Amino acid sequence: MKKNYILFLLMIGMTFTLVNAQTTINFDVNDANGPWLGFMNVSEKDINGGAFVFGSGWGVPDLNVTEDGTGNTATFAPNRVNDLDPFWNSGTFEGEKEMAADYYIDRGDLNTTAFDFVVNISNFSLVSTGLSQPYVVEMFIKVFDVGYANLLLNTRIPITGAGDYMVSYDGGTVGADRVQYGFTMTGVNINPTAPFDGQYAGLGNVIITQQALSLDTQEQNSFKVYPNPSNDKWNVSSISTITSIDVYDLLGQRVSTQSPNALDTVIDGNQLQSGMYFVNIQSESGSDTIRLIKE
């Protein structure tokens, strides 16, 4: 899988959990700054070397994204290229290419704006059993210079289950012109013919919707993480049992994981380098993605 990740710096300080940038952008399939766009990067599968083949704009339905304006959801499913050419399909269930489908909004008014892009994943039933490589879902913020000549920033947060997620931009990227926020699903294409319909349905999907920001929901799913910043550890407490904690660096790589099954636990940061991290905390009542600062 070929990805170009670029580090960025967020100038922010906090003591508790939820850190609010200047602006919060909540997922909205009817976003007035839209429409939502599609782009597909096609590569050889990992088992065939993973070489990049091409990238081009695709229609949102061609990504295999189904938008529901009334319910304010977008359902993302594995791609089925409706083409039986051997370039795409060889007659088996698994196709011949790796598809990285971007579903996003592109804006020219956010280049100097600090913002959080937040979303709720109401369903995550995606499975990769029997395939040569797993499906990977991420949310992202990308920043380009004038004319999209260079990708200046590519910040990604893995989506691994149902719950709330957030990715942030500090508004300080030098040379920024266009800002994109959205989602990527990466994985193999699937044979589009009818004999494989049942097997395809078993792969599942991801349903994207708005994050509930009401006071009741915040209280129900809230976590305390302190002190933050910290030079060695963070205490985590919740009103419901914490089932898992995953810490990611700004490359989207998981650097720490634990399953405390308790109301209170500790994230050990002694082995982490100074900088910014994201922690996804799952509990029996919900989940949140929170920024951590290691001093």
C-alpha cells in the first residue's frame, strides 16, 4: 500500500479530554460546502508488488458510496469495478487491483483555519476474511498548494470500529491553498458478477453519519484524560467500563494498545517520543478520539 504521510504541528494546550479547535466541522452528507467528491488511486495488490498504477476522479457512486440525504448517512462498501477485463477481474471472487477510494470535500477557504473534522461511525461491519489483504478505513485532512502541485499535509486517523472520531488541522501549513477532509477505504476490488453477490454482502460496510454533540451524549460518552500535556503518563477515567485504548502517531501507526476492562487506567508514555498523538478510547457506552501531547 503506497501512502505519503507528512507530519504536522498542532499548537494547542489542554488539561482535559475534548480539545476544541477554533472551528468544528461535523460530517454532513448535505454539506453546504460540497458536493462530496470521489477520487480513486489504483495500485497492484500487495502480493503483486503494490506498484501505483493510476489515480483519477471518480463519481461518488462509482466509489461504492451510497449517500442518504434524508438520514444524513454515507455507506461505504468494498469496490466492485463493473468491468470483466482481466486488468480488473480474473473470474475469482477477489479482483486484481488495490483500490484506495477517497470520499471528500474540497475547499479553498480553510487554508488558514484551525478546525476539527468530527464524525460518528454508526456501523462498522467490514471484514476481510479470505482476502489477500485487509480493508483499511481512515478519515483524513489533506492540504495542497496552488494548483494541487504538491501535497503539503496528509493527516490520517484509522477507523477501526463504531464510535466517534476526529482529525484536526492547525491552519498553519505554509503555502496552503486547498484543504480536503474526508475518508478513504483501501482494499482489493471484488468481482461484480451475480454468483458472487452473497459472498460480497458478507464483507459488510461502514456507515458514516454526524457526531452527536448534545450535552447528554457528551456526558454519556465522556472520558477524562489527564494531565495533558504529560511527560510520562496519562490517567484515563470513564463513567462506563473502558474496553480498549489505542494510541496512534501522526503517521496513523498504532504505537500502543491495551484492554483495561476497568473504569480507570493509565496510558504509559515513557517509550513515546515528544510530540502529538491521537488516542481512540472505546467503552461500553461509546468511544472518542482525543489528542495527546507528550512533552
